[in-house]
Amino acid sequence: MSWMNTYEGNEDQGSADQLRYQAFLNEQKVRQEADKRPLEFLCEDILHRKLEVSLISAIEHLTYKRASEEAKACLQIAIRCRKVYGPNLGNWLQKLIDTFHVILTWHIQEVLKETCIDKHPEKNWDIKVDRQPFSHLQFAHSENEARRTIGALFNGIYEDRNKNFHKPKKDPETGKITIGKPNYNFLRNRNIKNAKTAIGSYEGEISGVENKGYEPTTF
């Protein structure tokens, strides 16, 4: 008598294996799609819908390519943003920041024809280079709701990446300072919500930039 005939539950085991294999195939299919258009895939995953503008038409081709490489790194951490768990969230947020730092720096310099501010207009401290485009849109364009929103929300994501993952906590009894454990689920949901609103606002910002003759990127 064969092993297949004597092993109890072999049908259940076979079904479980088939489900796992199908899940593997589905994930491979999704990853192939993401590799073809990482920037769009990342944005659409955050938005939970299709983009209403063509990024490849609206963004200069070298900028598009650089941003796509950053987005690809983001997707390598987690193919779906809502499945980013634990400490991986900090790395995912960093690559999201890097992606839009590339895009927004280009947009400010080449579309708006401006130079990013390097001093906080209210507190006069130096603004780090990787934060300058966010602060520029938030403060230099404070009267433009869409630009202010994009800048303020990406500044919020930047601060979450910095502060909440290394938040000191003081024990009231011993007085000892320790690093508190972040609430990753809360931080993930808050930052996805902020990114969703910011990207949606950027769609409106570039809708008039589309089809301006930027050379499409080919890979």
C-alpha cells in the first residue's frame, strides 16, 4: 500500500499545498506588474485606486527614472503598504520620503522655477536637504491649499520616521530613560492616510503639467 493511500488527511494537505502555491503565483504576478511600473504601482497601492494622471508624461524622464528606482526599493520592503509590519515600517517610510523628495525637488526647481528654502521661516533653524522640498511647499506656498497640504503631510511623515521610532520614555518609578516600543499599526495607518491625501493633492498639482513634451522613459 502506497504512502498516499495510508497517510490520513492527504487530501487536506494537498489542498493546503495548492492554496499556498496559488498564493505564491499570485504574488509573483503582482511583483512582475510592480517591477514594470514601480512608481505608479506604489502610488496606486497607497491611493487604493488608479492614478488619474500619467506620471511618465508629467515628470521629466530622468526624474521619473530616479523616483521609480526609489519606489522599487520601497516595494521590495513590502509589496503592499498595508502589509508593512513592525520595524520594517521605518525603512518603508524612508524610501517613500526618498521617492517624493526626488519628484518634489524637481517640481519646485523645474516647474515652479524656484529654489527650495533652507531655513525654517518661523524658527530660523536649518532645514535638512532631504526635507527642504516638503518645507518649501508647506511654507513658501502656504496660501496654495494643494501645495501646502503636500508639504505639510510629507513633513509629518518625515517627523514620524524620525521621532516616533526613537521616542524616549521615562519610568515614573525609577526615573530611567528607555526607548519606548512604537505602535507600528497606528503609525502605519496614519502615514498611509497622510500619503494618500498628499499624493492625491499632487495629482491635481501636475494635471496641468501632463503632455508638456517630457520624454517618456524606456527601461
